[in-house]
Amino acid sequence: MKLFHTADWHLGKLVQGVYMTDDQRYVLEQFLQAIDEEQPDAVIIAGDLYDRALPPVEAVDLLDEILAEIVLKRKVPVLSIAGNHDSPTRLQFGSKLMKETGLHISGDIKNLEPIILNDGFGDVHFHLVPFAEPSTVKSLFEDDSISTHDDAMKKIVEKIEEKMDNSKRHVFIGHAFVTPYGEKIENTSDSERPLAIGGSECVSAEYFNSFHYTALGHLHKAHYVLNEKIRYSGSPLKYSSSEENHEKGYLIVELDQEGQVSIEKRPFKPRRDLRIVEGSIQEILRTPVNEDYVFVRLTDKTPVVGAMEQIRTVYPNAMHVERKALPRETIEGEAAIVRREQLDDFSLFKAFHKEIVGQEPSEIAQQLFEEVLQELLSEERETKEVVAR
């Protein structure tokens, strides 16, 4: 069975005040062309179809258009889940009717029954597991021991395995921050907000050993975790300067009779690249006119008057300009450049506390901040969902 694996479309994304809808349409049209050429048996979209719970009309229209092209015109089934940016209710609305056309969208985890497709070798079971807060999983399965995303995922997989037919091939579709053993690692993108803080958002890849392939969404860089059959496809476009070196595309996954997989990454060609440009204002003004989205770091030692206006004479789609930060402290003899906009919320709190009070916050203060921030993150997602309804 041939599968296309993609994720994190973030339709309706706004980057530095610029809507990316036209750029998203540009690469999704390439995706449709690839479907025509490769004739996959199914398309997987592993969450974050939209960038927010209430997307702009243009984003809704684009998703409707692309899904209609895949499912109705090309008769290729789509298996999709809600990510942390999506409204589960909005995505799942009408899912029973859409299922008959081949569009399978799971917004919540109340139903863990697999979607079954078949090829010449038999059935393939697809397990659609949308993003869910640990508190939701705790309540659903009445298990008070669940407190982290790792606990929640472990419980979900256990419930799936209880009914799993080991004579069949199984594909897991999920949206989570998966690391090899559940250890905390840094996200590779500034454009994706954390699911939780203090490492409690991380999920162990070991839970997915029962599946022949695990299609993941949430992290924007394409990579595998623990082994090559547990994969992130990455986002189709760069959504922040931190993604400058990401190679964006989608995955073609071939599942053979025994469930062995072969994987090929195919690139997308963006309408405009997104990259960082560094140099003095005079050096930048001497470059040829370029349409890319650029984040400019000026190396001038003195402020530049009207910097953005000047830069846009050669980079008309420049998104941001800043002066390159000077070394603020020395660590092991090397200058460390601290850019506050790249700090996560917890690190920003500690930096602010040290700057104002003159010392690191105490362990109790850090713990209290973590608890409050976690509550705010959960409430933010719950509020978005209520508004979407």
C-alpha cells in the first residue's frame, strides 16, 4: 500500500503580518500533481490543518478545495486528525457523512476504532489519535495516574493494543511531541508553541513499536524518532526564521505484504523561500532585487534610520529587521548571543527574574510558574474550542 504522509499545513498562518495562504496553495497544488503521478492508496494528514481554532475564510475555502480534489475528484481516501491548533469540533463536523466519501477526520479520542483500508495483500488498520490534553484522557479512561502527555499516550496505545489484530498491518496517526525515550529536547521551530512545559509534553517513541508505521505531526522538521518507521513529515512551508534550514516536503511510504516500510522524501518548491540575511545596510542594498521572505540582521554598529524602507527596495517581501545582537555574556570563553524572542516562556521568566531581582528564581518560584503557565496553556486551548463551537 502506498501512502502520502503530510502534516502541519497551518492553513491561515500569519507570519510577521503576512498571510501565507497563496504560498500554501502553491505547494498544495504540487501535492495534487504528485497524487496524480504517484497514485497513492491514501493520504495521511497528521494534524494542524489550520493554524487556529477559528481560521479565516480563505483558509477554510482552501482546505475544502484541496480535500474535494483528493477525495471526490481523485477518489483517494484521506485520513486526518486534529492537532493542537485545530478545533476538534470544527474538523469533526459532518464526519459521519464525509466518511462515506473516503474522508476520515478524527477530532477527539472518544472513538479509537480503526479505519480499515485494503490492498492486494489484505487489510491495513489505521489508528487515528488526535491531540488531546492529559486531563481529557484521564477523564475518558477514569485513570487518576495520568498527568502528562506521556502518561496519556501510553494509556491510549494500551487501549488500542487490547483490540489489535496482530495478523493485520497497523498504521498509527498521531499529533504529539515524540522523543526517543520521552526525554526533553528542544523544538526545532519557533512557530510551534509548546504543548506543556517542563518536559511534560514529551512522549516516548517506544510506545509505537507495535505499529508498522507511525505518521506524526506537530514538529515542523521532517525526521524520524528512535527508528525509521516512526516519522514526522514536517510542515510544507517554512513558518519562522528558525526553520530556515529545514527541507520542506512530504513522505511517500510503501507498506509491503509483511508490513515492512520503505520511505522516500519528496521536496516542495516554495513560491518564495524564507531565509535570514545578514550584513551591513550598505552590503544589503548592493544585492540584486529578490522576492524571498527575509529576516534581516543588520551588522551596523550604529542605528540605521528607515532601515525597513531601505531594505524593501531590494527585498520587497522583507518580514523583519533587527540589529545583530552583541555578546552579552561569556560561557566557557565563547560569546553567547541571547535573543529573547527565541526563548521559551519558562526561560524568558527566568531571564526576566534574574534581570529584575538579580538572581535566579527559587525552585518553589519555578514550580509555581510552571503550574500557572500550564493552566494557562490548557485554558487557552479550551477557550478556543468553546469559541469555535
